[in-house]
Amino acid sequence: MRELIESEIARGNAQLAPVAQIKRFHLFTKELDHDEGEVTATMKVRRASIYQAYAAEIEALYR
């Protein structure tokens, strides 16, 4: 799965300026869940909740 996503990102990046390209990404092991407060009832991401739950993974993307 990761290889497929990497190839699609590379394909998209080929059309973008270097500053706009995706350099790193993280795949979650589960779908974001309303019951766990990660998304609203209309499936909008609750950024503060996501950052709190996945802070280590997010910080690793910037190292």
C-alpha cells in the first residue's frame, strides 16, 4: 500500500514546484473515528485532537 501511495505522490510531485511538493507522509493504522473525537459528525478533521493523539508521528515528519 505504501509503495502505491509513494508512486502516486511522486507522479503528482512531478507537476509541482519543489516548494509545493510532498516530502514526507505518515499512514495511519486506523481510520479516523467520530467516537474517539478525531472527526466531527460531518467527518471534518478535529486538528487539535489529531495533533494531541499523534504528536510523536507529526513531529517525526519535521525531523
